[in-house]
Amino acid sequence: MKNNAVFLLYAFAAVIAMSGIGVAIAERSAIGAIVSILAVIAVFGMGFKTKKKYREQAEN
């Protein structure tokens, strides 16, 4: 159950970052869009890294 909570937080963070892209485009803010895109990449990267870590722990 603990794993699901962690991944749920990553999912919410990704949705917020993706929403930030839309808001930045609506506000015509190139810097905001770039920051939001980088945030999406970072959140997805952390999520996949965490998933790999949990998978490797389950194998041992």
C-alpha cells in the first residue's frame, strides 16, 4: 500500500506540472512553459527511477 501512495503523489505532481504548461501557454510565458516542461521530465524521471528501485527490491 505504501508503494501506491508514493506513485499517487508522483501522478498528482505530474498532472500539476502538465497543467502548468497549459497555464504558461495561456499566459504567453515562454519561461513558465519551459520550467513546467522540465518539471514534467523531472517528475516522470523520479517516478520511473522509484518504480525500478521497487522492482529490484522485489526480485531480491
